[in-house]
Amino acid sequence: MKTFLERTKASPETRAKLAKPLDRRTAAAMKVKVKNMVSDLDGMAWSLENQIDMDPIKSKWIVQEIDKLIKDTKQLERTFNKVLK
């Protein structure tokens, strides 16, 4: 499995071609993506707790990690709601 080390940087020429102002539609799409991330993580945790038959200790550990991600993602969602009006 590859580890994420660094996001690829666009060249100044590429940025000039791709850059556009943040509009309402783009901001709304970003907010929906974050909301969907929370929902997807919650669904994974629910499946691990209720549907998947595995060692309860491992399942609990994974769910705790997912809950941490949900907490961080909800903070991101609050930030988006403040900044991307």
C-alpha cells in the first residue's frame, strides 16, 4: 500500500489555466463532499458494529479510529460552512 506523502503541485502555467474564482456552486459541491464523507464513515462504522462478523476487539479499535475521523471531518464541515459562504 502506498503512503500519501505529498500532494502533487501544479506548475504556474497549469494553475493559470485551471484557476477560477470560488463561486456558490463550487462551494456547495465542496460542502456536499464533506457531508458525504461523514455519512460514508458513519456507514462503515455501523457495518463493522452490526453486519461484519469479526473479532470484537479489532472491530472496536477500527470503529474508534473511524470515530476520530468523523470528529475531524465534522470540524472541517464547520470550517467550510463558515468560510465558504
